[in-house]
Amino acid sequence: MRLSNLADYAVVTMSAAARHCGGARVSAAQLAEETGLPSATVQKLVSKLSAAGLLRSSRGAGGGLKLARPAAAISLADIVEAVEGPIALTACVEQGRHDCGMEACCAVRPHWPMINETMRGALAGVSLAQLSTPARVEPSRDTPRERFSTSLEASGV
């Protein structure tokens, strides 16, 4: 599965907004500048994310954007669904959809709802708070060559 560019950009935009959490409101222009995304794209995303109840906007002095709820209470699934709609790996499980030639004999079709729910559950397990915190990359303690030398030394060679 691969996210669309718009869903990816929504995650990037929400992560930037989350880094402002607890501080002053942020504008869509600021988010565009911080993320390097085109301003028009961020405006479109802000509209979708606000409609989904993930961002709140206010006008006037001191206005701008804020997360609608704490970053820990917003999941990756929430963000993706705000832009893409319900998470589903296939379209054949959508109500009223009968455009698959294999629909009548497909043995897998009854299992897709469980598969889709599993995928959604995995994305729901990642919070915006996690995504907005810099990732820790543990540096390798040594290179393969150093490990080989160390193991030789330990064996008395």
C-alpha cells in the first residue's frame, strides 16, 4: 500500500502543526514555509483537515490554526481518512459497488473487511504525537569490519 501524495503531505502538515501545539496559533502560510509544500496545497489540506475535525481555525488578531484535539489523540489513520476517505485496500467492499467481474465467485471478498480493519488498526496505532517528535536513530556502535575484528580478538586470534 502506498499513500497518495496528498495524504503524505497531510501527515507532514499535521506534524508541523503539532510542533506548535501549546504555543501560538500558526497560519497555513507558516505551515507551507516550514514544510516546503506549496501554499495552495497546504490551503487545500487545511480545508480537508478542518472539515474532518482535526484542525481548528480562527480569524482575526491572534487567529490561525491549532490542533482540534491533543496530538496524542490524533492518529495516522485519522489524517489519512481525512484526505482519502475510509481506509480500504480494495474498492470492491464499498456499498453498492458492483464493478468487479469476479464479484460472484471471489473467495477473498468476504475477508477484505477484516483486512481493511487490520490495516486501519495499524495506522490508528501511530499517534500524531509520535510523528511530530524527531525520530531517534541509534547509531551503529561499530561497522561489520570492527565487529569481525572484535570477534577475532575475543577468540585470541
